[in-house]
Amino acid sequence: MSFDRSIKIAPSILSADFANFGAECEAIEAEGADWVHVDVMDGHFVPNITFGPAMCAAIRPHIKGVMDVHLMISPVDPYIDAFAQAGADIITAHVEAGAHIHRTLQAIRGAGAKAGVALNPGTPADAVAELLDMVDLVCVMTVNPGFGGQKFIDMTRKVRRLRSMIADRPIHIEIDGGVDPTTAPLVAAAGADVLVAGSAVFRGGSVSDPAPYGANIRAIRNAAAG
Ligand code: DX5
Ligand code: ZN
């Protein structure tokens, strides 16, 4: 994984056909996805349950590019090695998920993955100020995590602040929640480079009719380019 700040579209397979994850990953990559975003939920940190490391290991051979694993779980630390061994390129943990995010991020890098830190909408940018020399990605949640298809919460001020805090460090700013062709330009202009999108990518398509995935990805990318 080399670092660049160009816009990357990361479809969230939370909006994919749960009976068909392997084929869905292949379809979105063939249709232009840059990264594949995997939303892990535990029914404790967030009010929904999705999938775990075994599912990540199962889809890994179906993903050529970056597998971006977003952990919405608490605790995090006991599961880091399992997600790294499942082939996650990036493992993102929430700053709100426990008392020791610094230790968690050390453990993620120690396990050989890139480290991401996520901020819920109610958490200020300053919460990551002491972590910027140990992360590869900051994820700004633009919904309260737990479900796809929610309304975008405007966090552009936070994104701008993070962009200036990050300065020239090689750290991605990822936006997660409610990203579509209307909201993508706002966050891209504020300094984000990775746009997660679930419903706005998968709507209208399927593994047997994947062309809408490509059209949806292009629409978000073009809108973000302004
Ligand atoms: C929310 C997840 C998001 C979500 C995005 O808890 O982290 O990745 O799937 O879905 P949309 O794009 O539908 O808001
Ligand atoms: Zn996510």
C-alpha cells in the first residue's frame, strides 16, 4: 500500500448481498472500487451485529486491493491479531471503544496492519492530537455508527481541523456515513481522501447486474472532484 491523497472510493459491504460477499467484492472492484470497507459490529459498542474475522478471511481471496476493516467493537485488543491474520490491510478502532486507544493502535501496527482511528460525530478532532504519529488513517464518522443508509451529519469543520493538524504526515482522512454525490464534494473540499459509501454504491445493482455499481462509484468520484 503506497500513500497518496487522491480520492479513493471504499464501498461498504454492509450494503452488499450477505449471501454473496465474495462475488460482491469482486463486482465492486471490477466496477472501480479502490478499497473494500468491512464494517465489523458487535451489538455492544454499536446496536447491530455483522461479522467477524472468519468472514474477513473468507472474503480476502476475493479482494485484489485494500481490505479496510472498521472495528465497531469493544473491547478491541483481544481481536486484533485475528483480524490481522485474516488479511486486513488497515484495522481501524474507535477512540471511544476503550480507555487505552494508544495501546490498541500500537497493537494494530505490531500485528503488521496499518492503524486507523475513528471518531464518532460527538468526539472532537483534538481526541486524536496525541495519536497522529502512530496512525495511518483517521476516520471521521458522519453518522452515528451501527447502520447503513443513515442521513449524513455535517462534520466538515472537524475534517478541516484534522487536515490542518495532520499537516504533511502520510495520514488518510476517511469519511464514513451518508456519503453520496451530494455530500462527497463537501468532505473532499475539506480535505478527506477516502470516501466510504454503502447504500450509494450498491443501490440499483447486484452481482448479476453490476453496472450500476460502476455508475454509482463514478458519480461519487466525479462529484468529489468538483
Ligand atoms: C456505519 C458504517 C458505515 C456504513 C455506511 O456504522 O460504519 O460504513 O455502512 O453506509 P452508508 O453509506 O449507507 O451510510
Ligand atoms: Zn464503516
